[in-house]
Amino acid sequence: MTCHKATKIIEQICNLGCNRVNEIIEQLERGERTDETNGLNREEIVSVLQELKAIMAVYRKRT
């Protein structure tokens, strides 16, 4: 379960559009921080990454 802070970040990231979401996923998978995830601890970043990947997987199935 994601914490409130991570949930808010996920919503903000998703509002940036698919291209940026995919860029962020790639950066986080490489262990890099992004402007959008500054201030999150490692556990929260892992949670954000997992949730973004799940969201994009659903989106890809719809298109």
C-alpha cells in the first residue's frame, strides 16, 4: 500500500503524460532520482515505481 505522500506524487506524475511517466520509470529503474521524486525515501520511491509500472501496464492493455 502506498503512503499518502507517494500517492500524491503518483497522481502528479500521471498528470505529466505517458511519455514523461515512461521516462520517470526508466530513471527510477536505473536508481536515479527525478525532480518529481525528490523528498521521497527509498521505500516510497520503490512504491511509486511499482505503482507507475502497474498503471502503465493497464494503460498499454487498453491501447
